[in-house]
Amino acid sequence: MWEQIAANRRKSAVLVFVMALLLVVLGWFLGEYFIGENGGVLGVAGALALWLILTLVAWFQGDQIFLTMSGARKIEKKDLPVLHNVVEEMTLASGLPRMPDIYVIDDPAPNAFATGRKPETAAVAVTAGLLKILDRDELQGVIAHEMAHVRNRDVLLMLFAGILAGAVVILAEVGLRGMWFGGGRSRSRRSDSGDGGGAQAIIMIVAVVLMILAPILAQMIYLAVSRKREYLADASAAAFTRYPEGLASALEKISRAPDKLASANRATAPMYIINPLQRDGKMAADGSSTHPPIAERVRILRSMGGSAFADYDASYRQVRGGKRGVIPKSALTEDPPAAGARSPRTEPTPSARVRAREVDNLFYNNAGYQRIECPCGAILKIPPGFTSTGAQCPHCNKVHTV
């Protein structure tokens, strides 16, 4: 297993290195274009300084920034016992040294993500919509997928990839705006008046091309890194839960939901279990997609003959119609095979209505609502600003003292 993680890290590290090289090259050409002779060194220094600043901010505050942007609220076991128990189970199954903190987002769109630069500081966040539509087996599959991202250090990798992509975009934007406001015109006039005007003209052309293409290439590399991690996380989730159908069913439900996550954007989209900006479940595996196609991921999981990594790799090759798998061969021979896939749970589980009521009560309580249980079975939710001394039950008309 560790060999397989290392192999995927190496592949992703190469892509991150290419992105870093793109940042340096862009900085050099911008320096040569705007500053002049020997300006490339200053341009590279400025590009690396920008990357360093973004890295430091993300390293020390990235987790909280992401959680704050998503509107996530930390919860305890007493708030949602089932969710807490599922996270606890998957912590043990994945072998993490510490149970991640649990956050819930008040949003009807079903989705989830993990964050944290290392397992000791990890957090898992799920939306209210996810908790309402998934049963326990499906929720376990989603949590296991996010736990895999934490254990495989995907979160840290995506953090650095996102920072590099952001730095490239910022540099290109600054360069284009500088040209727009005339920052390059005086540079061009100086070039025409001296020797080497042809070389400097080439620098200008290359700088313009890079300013246009570099953000696109950086984004494509960033998304490619993201897609490569999803297959391994799906395989890990199947091994942790020993029930691939749970994750497959969850992915189908999430992709069919009509709502879009309000707090998501193009920068944070790769962190979620499925693309929160696309809800049709038909995402193509091209350069603009943050995730592999949902239908493909579901077919791979449902074609597995068991729950081991070898089962996932064989299913991957079968569904994609190729000889190359997604898991390194050395890892398949070294890792001990997992037990066969288990059967679905037979014990009674809370209905969708009960799950929805539990989630709604959590947010009502956090907002300061007062709950009054009526003998008829209705529950009155009194808002914090309610000024009357009595509230009438809409079902049995009994008046309750507030």
C-alpha cells in the first residue's frame, strides 16, 4: 500500500515540478519584458517571493481559510452521533493516528471534502444535504474516501499545486494589466533604439504568449493532479469499508442532486468528492474536469470482484478498456489482499425523514431557536427574536408558553 502511495506521489510531484518551472519561466520573461536587461533574474525572484508568501499563508492558515470559506461549523459527538461514529470507524480502518475534526456545512447541495496539511491536524467536512440523502453505508463510503485523501497526503499535495497555479495566474494577470496600461510600450521603444531589437522583440512575443497560455496550462496541470488522486481514494475507500457499493451509490446520489454548492469556486472545486460546480454527473475526463467522470467511477466500483486493491485495479482496466491499471504492480504484489466485499447492513437505520430532522435541529439549535415538543407529536421551533409569550401549535391548536 505504501509503495502504491509513493508511486502516485512521484507522478504527481513531477506535475507539480512542471508547474513550478512554468512559474519561473513566466517570471523570467516578465522581468525581461518590463524591467529590461538582466530583469529576468528579478522577475524570477519576484515570482518565487510571491509563491513563498502564498505558501506560508496556506501552510499556517490554509485549513481554517478553506473551512471558513465553505461556511463549515465544527460539531461534537452529541450533535450528530451517527456521523461521529462513522468517522471514528473509518479512522481505525484507515490507520490514521488521530480522528479528524468533524465539520458540517449548512448547504442543501450534497458534498464533502477533507483538509489538513497532515493527519494530526486533519478535518472532514460534509454538507447538510449529504447527511439528509445518504444512508449509513453510503455515508461510510464518502467518509472513507475523504480519509484516504488524508492518509495518502493528497490534501497537502493539492495545497501546493493550488498555490503554484494561483501564483501563475496572479503573475499573468499582473503582466497583462501592465501591458494594457502601457507598461510594455516604453520597454518596446527602448528595444527599438538599441542593438538586439530582434531578440527583445522575441522576448516580448514569448512573454505575451506565456501570459495568455500559462494560466491555462497551470490550471490543466492542477486538475490533472486532482483527477489522478480520485481513483486511489476510491480504491482505498472500497478497502476500508469492504463495501464498494456504498461509495458507488453515494456518488450516484450526489451527482443527481440539483443544487450547486454556494461556497464553491474553481480554486476549491478539486478538494470535494465530486465537482461542486457541475451537477449532471456527466463530467468528461478532459483538461477542464476536476474529477474523473462519475459514471466511470461508479462502474469501476460496481465491477469489483472484492474489496482489495487488486480487485479495483482489475476493474479499472476492464472499464477503461486498457492494459494499464491505476495501481503500481509492485504495490499489488506486496500488499496483502483484503477480505471479500461484505454484504449491505441489515439492521434498521434512520429514515431519510429522521436524518433530515436531526440535521435541521442541529442548525436550529446553533441559531438559538427554542424547541417545544407538543403532546400531539409536533415540534415548535421558536426563533430567537420571538416576542410573544405564547405559541400555538399548527396541528392541534394547543397554546404553549414561551
